[in-house]
Amino acid sequence: MNRLVLFALCTGAAFAQSDREKQLLDRIDRLEKRLAELEARVGVPAAPPPQTAAATSVTPQDRLILHYFRDTTINVTVDGYYGYNFNHPAGRVNLLRAYDVISNSFSLNQAALIIERTPSLQAGRRFGARLDLQYGQATEAQQGSALNEPRPQAYRSVFQAYGTYIAPVGNGLTMDFGKFASSIGIEGNYTKDQINYSRSYWFNLLPFYHFGFRINYNFNDRLSGGYWLVNGIGQSEDFNQNKSQNLTFSVKPSKTASWTWNYYTGVETPEIVDKQAPGGGRISLTLISVGTSRSG
């Protein structure tokens, strides 16, 4: 009986304390509202919200890095195929083909990673760069022939790697230095940019890439000209003391048509045999190509 009375007294005290706390909280709430009304009348500015950790962690150096990568593009392409030749060629090798050379096989033609930051005079940026890393069957066939490259494996996966600068000359003189894809011919490396999936056998006889220096100048919207000074055809490292040259002119009579003229000349034999080769190993190539494209 005594324990029951004690429990009732303790419970009553707890209820009394809870009511008191409730009254205090209500009073505090009314005071806060009153204070807010008074501050609004006298025009006291509200306290700024606290800064988050993410906002305070960005330094000026971080902003410079983010600004640099803002106009940088990163592209990934994966090109694969299955081919079957009903003529059943020996060794399943398709003749007169540049890329899709294996019959009855699932093949990785090419996987590529492209990182590019183009120069832009509108953005006040005269420097740019591009890097193309490639892997797969087409890369093995196109890059680093032992006939041209003293060390083919060292450069095989690097299809393009060059820097660009637009000099303040007239409309802007574009200068590139490094390894770049050849513009001689009507077919290129990337399958997505071609009319047909395969390449013609003529593609095997054209230059794939060059290493050296090139310039290009746009006289107007329809006429441009360029000059190359390179190691040679498909040579990341030169194997003789001679440099090859190329003159190119492009005309665009309309948005859907273009005409390109190339004159390429140079010694394309190693030093050991160039003196014994007919004409000293010199090769001259003149190519005129006409192309059309659809816009829109």
C-alpha cells in the first residue's frame, strides 16, 4: 500500500514538470515571433545561411583547373563486328580488305579514347591539344609497320598526339606539331565517319599518319591552304636524313561540296637503301579529291 502511494506522488510530480516545460516553450516561441516582427520593422538584415563544406572547399586554383577542363571533350568509341565470307578463303583471311580481314569471327575492330581541347579565338584561347589512343585489330593493321617504324610498338597505340597554336596572323594561322592523321585520300580511320564499314584496298596504299609540323590558313570561308614538313609516310621516327613535304589547297563552293588538292613529295626509303633505290628513293604523290556532304 505504501509503494502505491509513492508511485502516484512521483507520477504527479512528473506531469507537473511537463506542463511547466510546455508553458516555457510556448513563451519562448511567442518571444521569437515578436522579435522577428520588431526586426522587420526596423530593417535589420537576416543572418546569412551558413556556408556548406563544398562551397568553402573550392580554392582559386581549383577554379582555374575546372575552367581549363570546361571546354575539354572526352570521347570513347568501340567498333566491333562479325564477318562471314561465303567464298571460304584460306586461313579465313579476306583478301583486298583493309580492316575487316577475318571471316567467321567476332572481332574488336577498334576501341579508341579521344581527349581534345580545341583553340578558340572567341574564348581568347590560342592553344589546344588532341590525343587519340587506339587499340584493336585495325590499330594493329594500320599503326607501326615494321617497314616504316624503327620502333613500331612504342607508338602503335598513339594514333594522334599534337598541340595546336593559332598565331595572330591575318585571319589566324593554325599551326600543329606532333603526330596527326593524314588527310591524303578520301577515306579515314574512324568507321563512323565512312560511307562503308570496310575500307577499299586503295586505302592500304595511302598514308595513314605523319609526324611533324603543319600549318593551315583560311583565306576566307571558301578557300584555305596548308603546308606540311614531316618525317615521312607512317613514320613517328624518321629513318633517313630527309624530310617530306606536302602542299594542300581546299575549296568549298557550297556548304555541301568541297574540293581538295594535295601534292606530297619526299624520300621514303631507309638510309641504307635510299642511294641504291631508283631516283634515290624519292616519291611524289599528287592527289585531287572531291567530296560532298549533307548538312542539317
